[in-house]
Amino acid sequence: MVQTVVEQHAQISVLVNCAGVNMRKLALDYTEEDWDYITEPPLLSVCAARYPPPRRQ
């Protein structure tokens, strides 16, 4: 996917990690396990694009 974007647009300027989950209950009612479930995807996910860091323009 990265190679296709670079071929079509010449560079990648910004990568966005938009991982997230939610629970349908009041935040005051969350257990510690609930908080882990909610915060782990965005905090622990890794961008595995395997593309060199952007160069300064």
C-alpha cells in the first residue's frame, strides 16, 4: 500500500493512527479492565508501514 501511494503522490507527508474503541457506559462506571480495553489500541498500536522517515522539505 505504501509503495502505491508513493508511486501516485511522490511522498507521504502525514500518517494518522485512528485506532480506537468505546464502551457504552458512563466513564465513572469503567473498571480497570475497561480502561485497558479502551486505551490499549491507540497507545500500543504500531505503524508498520516499513517506510523510511520523511525527509525534510
